[in-house]
Amino acid sequence: MLGHDLDNSALYSFSVSAAYILITFLSPLLSGISDYAGKRMFFLRLFTMLGATGCLILFFFNSPETTWIGIGGFILGAIGGAGGLVFYDSYLPLIASEDQYDKVSARGYSYGYIGSVILLIICLLMIQKPEWFGIVDPTLPSRISFVLVGAWWIAFSQITFHRLPKDNPIKNTTKLLTRGWQEIGKVWQIIKLDKHIKLYLASYFFYIAGVNTVIYLASIFASDELKFEKTELIITILVLQLVAIPGALFFARLSKRWGNKVSLLIQLVIWMIICAGAYATTSKWEFFTIAALVGMVLGGIQSLSRSTYAKLLEQRTTDLTSFFSFYDVISKIGIVSGTFLFGIVNSITGSMRYSVLGLMLLFVIGFLFLLKVDKRRINTVVSSE
């Protein structure tokens, strides 16, 4: 690449960066159009199909000669997942009252992890025991797994499409691009005057960069640094997602008792410990332990970050997609920054362990910004149930 050799971990991290750079530019405009034209569900459907198609395409990635298919399918899948998330997240204030934000957000992530665990077990069985399925080609189980992911995505998204509020599109669809930018501009005028939303978004930018980089590159770290086999990697992901289910629910309960700010700060400290542990780990059992720790805080920090931002919006019911677009763009820029930082440090030092230390710094900075956010704005409102 540009006269330089790239190892697989650097190429993967740069592919993640490329996908999120593209969606970072698209997301604000499409969010503004969505709010103005009443097309939230339309865009959610569109990105779902793009993501699922990317997974299906990966069936044809079967050799080094088809690496371009692998990169293309991965980028398309990442765009679909990331692009749809802003529209999906923006439904939270519409389907739950403020005192239910944390619980509903946590349950959403928990159900998602349950579904992914079920499919992961099926794929693991097929990869580990291909003879049970009459498969001889050693690459076929993994390729079929990608097809199952795409089909699963399409099938279960139908529940979302049919249960969430429907679109209420406007008839006048002229000058949508201009209107879209105007919607984003209007929301930005509100955000830039709110000190605590800005502080929270600054904190979120740094710590979510670390979180998502760990998610995307943990398997590469285990494979290259600890020589994990394919099956061991899948088991690691399985352990992570199983632990993430109760983890999301636990931190939702913790936030109800101690408030969102304390719950998030505790999780950031745990993420720092994870980075330090990953840097020092030398054995597979140590990495499995770290993976379990990641699972404990993964679902919690994702769900609680979303519900905390919803609380900062103070029960707004208009322009929600545009408000969540800023939250989403911060996340995407964070992913680009985190994965690019990881790839650069890895390329320079030749060791992913130093890249992990760089991620630890992101959590420290996020922690310091979060300390300045007024806890009264993001405390859980205890329900009467």
C-alpha cells in the first residue's frame, strides 16, 4: 500500500477507519433530511439492507486473491451497521419516559447480545464440527456464517420495522439537501450553548474511541500477540457477549441507585484496568479473563451512554435524529481516531501492546471530562414502580 507493506492488523484497522470516515460525512446530512422529511424509518431500513448485503458479499471472500471482496464487504457491513444506529438510537425518547431510559436502553443491548450469542453458537458448531453439516471445504463454514449473519440481520430487523413508530413523511420534498443542513444547523445552535452537553460529548468522544477500538481489534490482538486459533477467538467473543448481557442490566441498576455519572466513571476505571491488563497479558487464560471483564462493561457503557445523552436532551420530542446525529458523529470520529491511532502505533512500534497503552490514555481523558458534567442533569429519575 503506497509502497509499504501492511500487516493484517494494520490493514483491518485502516479499513475500519475508512468505513467510519464515510459514514461520518453522510450521517449529519441524512439525519437532517430525516427530521425534516419524516424519513427516520426509511433510512433505518436502507442502512440495514446495506449492512446485511455487506455480510452476504463476504461469502465470496475465500482466498488472498479476493481480499478486495473481503475489504469491500466489511466496509459495506460497517457502514450499514453504523449508519443505521443513529436512526435507531433516536427512537429511545419516543418509546420510553425519562425514568425508563436506562432500563430500556440496557434491555435493548441485552436482547441484542442474546440474539448474537445464539447465532454465534450455531456458527461455532459449524466451524468446529463441519462434518456434522456435511461440509468438506475448510473455508466454507466461515463463509456460510457470514451469510447467516446477513440473513439473521434482515429477518429480525422486521420486528423493529413493524413495532417502532412509522414515518410521517412530508409532501414537499424539494431542496432536501438544503433543508437537511438547516436542521443540523438549528440543532447545533442549541448544543453549542449547553455547556454540559458539550462536556459530555467531549468525554464520550475519547472513551468511546477506546471502547470501539477494543471491540474491533481485540481478536486481532489475540491472534497476533497470543496466537489464538480461530475457534478460540470465537469462544472469546462468545464469553464477551454472554457476560455483556448481565453487565448492561447491572450498570442500569447501579445508575438507578447512584446516578449515571458515578456508574459511567466506575466503568471508565475498569476500562483503564483492562488496557493495563491487555498490555501485560502473556497467556491465553489471562486474555480470557480480560475478555470477561470487557464483556462486563461493554454492554453497560454502550447502553448507559445512550440513555445519559437522552437525559441531557431533557425530553425533547422534535429533531431527535439530528440531536442523536451529533452523538453518532462523535462516536464515528472517535472510532476513526482510535483505530487509526492503534494502526499507526502498531506500524511504528511493531507491537500492538503499545497501541493498547495509547487506548488507556483515551479513557483517562474521557474520565476527566466526565467529572465536569453536572450530575443533576444526568441522574436517573427513580420510577414509582
